[in-house]
Amino acid sequence: MNPATTRATKTGGELIVEALKANGVSQVSCVPGESYLAVLDALYESGIDVVVCRQEGGAAMMADSWGRLSGKPGICMVTRGPGATNASAGLHVAKQDSIPMILFVGQIGRDMKEREAFQEVEYRRAFTEFAKWVGEIDDARRIPEFVTRAFAVATSGRPGPVVLTLPEDMLVEAVEAPAALPYMPVESHPGPSQIKAFDAMLREAQSPMVIVGGTRWTEKAVEDFQDFASRFKLPVGCSFRRQMLFDHLHPSYAGDVGIGINPALAKEVKEADLLILIGARMSEMPSSGYTLLDIPYPKQKIVHVFPDPEELGRLYRPDLAICAAPAEFVEALADLQPPAVPIWAERKSAMHDAYLKWSTPPETGPGNVHMGPIMEWIEETSPTTRSSPMVPAIMRHGCTASTASESTTPSRPRPPAQWATACRQRLPRRSFTPSAKSSALPAMAAS
């Protein structure tokens, strides 16, 4: 029997929790409120971990973090009026960073609408700019429909937040509804003709560059793309807040394309004859205030890979637009073969050297505390592991995609007191004269 045909009388609150469990939800962040007590009651013995936060903005950002780390919608619940508006900061972050998230908001009773009831807000008008979709469930029988749609919208195309409002009286209404089923993820794939066209454009290029960003990457896709960049000897940059997508010590890594970009890297982006954007939107921050690429017709040839067709051609007219999630696009690159000697290989090496130089703290500078000698000492002193011998260099230059997935346990770091003692012993040799404030820092670390 299809479980969706099974009907039982349950309250709206119970149906909400049943739908969350059907979609694999294991944690909810919230600030409790009287407007959705029926949901809180249903959560009590549900097996879902409920994390109570002190403020709705923090609860929303906790849900954003869950979606950011797992790729699955983070779930947040808040009460009406000020509770919902406090949560809007987390919604905005999730919208701009393309993070799947669902915000459930307790709402006034259905018979009080349009009377300016206590803390009444029309969320479909107020939150349209903050979310991909804002819906209100005014019939408890439709809860499975709305929740399934919320998961689908939050994860499809360009991921983002969804808001569902829950009238208080609807949540206590006992109704018959179909048993909830999990949503079906939708993936977009590149066509063979698009991969062929991409291969041809890459072979014609003299100075190509790749910028990776966005969401809908998998650990395997990150590793496979790194292998692709190695084979093709392509320079790769990471978009704003996406530095985890490429190994910073890899010979192809050119730096982060974000706030305070290395001027040498900005020059390379502008002078590239082929710019390959994978998952990246190149909005204000990665484009240095929309100065790296001309709008709407960039000087560089553009290959834009993005999972949502509404983003392709929105700012920059691409020479090749591929509507595909990054993971599916990278999978399609597996059979491509590089030129025997890519003509851009030396440029790739020069760009990586420029990144290493740019990211190395200077030996001297204003003041008595210099980060260059401190990082040098950490590199000389830090324990390394057999599986991650480059840990000290990572601390200086950035993260690596490869070591982030190591299953072996690294050596146990020193306790804070030991680090403080070691630094205190080392720093005076660098002409460090502690002030009254700075001399208290080791004691603070030791505690």
C-alpha cells in the first residue's frame, strides 16, 4: 500500500512534525512562542533535537549554518511579529549565500486576519525579498503539500530560504491528511553538446581562468574538480566566502576572488580571455564592486555554469550558458582530455606563486607584534601528522580541500596554557615588549 494513502486524524502541529521527520529532519533551532505551542508539543517525543536559542536571529543563522554544512534545509521556528522580524537577518544571509533553509513562523488565528491583531504581519508581503517563497498554511489538511513544496523549493535551482506561516488555530485543528512522504530532489545536468562546446572553447583559449563558488557542491565534486584542474593545469580562484572549494596549497590555486583581492589576481581576471564561472554569480563582493567584468558584455569570453536558469544572463551575457549544478557539471568533465602541453601552464604557476607571496605575512611592520615571525614560529613548532604533513603551511596560507576530508585523527593540539607559555618564551626574541594589557593575555589563555 502506498503510505501516502494512509490517513489518520492528527492535529496540524502533529502533521508539521510528521512531515519534518519524513524529510529527514533531525534538528530544529527555535525561540519558543505561544503562537506555535502545538508544534512544540508534537516535537516533545518526536526524536528531533530541539535547540532553544536566546534570540531569533541566532536561531535563523543556526539553521543557515546547518544548511551550509549539510546541503539540506536547516529548520528554524519562531513566533509571530518581532520573532519573525528578528529572524530576517538569518533569512537575508541564507538568500544571498544560496543556502537551503525553512523558517516556520507562528501566526495569528485565521479569524483575526486583517484586523491588525496583536503582532499581526502579512508575511507574504513583508518577506518576499528575503525568501524564495513565502506561504501560509490555512488548512491543516494541506500541510503535507506545503511542507513537501517548501523542501523542493529550498533545494532546487539556486538554493535558498523558504518561509511558511502557521496560523495558531490551524495547528490545533484535528484533520485527516495523507501520511507525509519525502520530497524528491531535482538535479540539472549539462548536455553532451554543451560539454563539447566547453572543450572547444578551452582549447582555443590562451589565458583561461576558473572561478568556483556557490553551493550544491559535494566532497567528491571538490576532489574531482581539483583533479581536472591538475590535468589541465588551470589557474583556479575561489569566490567570496567559498575558499573551502579548492586546496590553497595546490599548484593551480590562484587566490580568493572576494573582498581585498590581490591586485595581481584582479589583473589576471580582467586579462583572461576565457573566464569559467562554476557555481559563482560574481555579484558585488567577488566582482570588486562590478569592476572585474563589464556589464552586460564582458571583455572576457564567459562560460557560466549555474543550476538556475534565471541567473544565467542576469548580469553578464555568457558565451556559453550551462544550466547545471556544480557537482553534475564536474562529473561530466571526467572524459575530457587536456592538451599535451597547455600553453597557459606557466601562467598558472606564476599566479600560484603570486598567491603565496600575497598570503605570506610580512616579517616587519608597525607596532611591536609582527604576524610574520609568529606564523613562522608556528610553522617550525606545530606538530604534523603522517597524513597531513603540510598543516603548518596551511595555517599560514589557508585551507586545503584534500586534508579537510582526511579520516585519520590529527595529533592532539597543545592546550591553551602550553601555547601561551611557548609564545611568551618565543616572542621576546622578536623584540616584543609586552604592555600592561598584552601581559595579561597568557593568563587569559591559560584559563
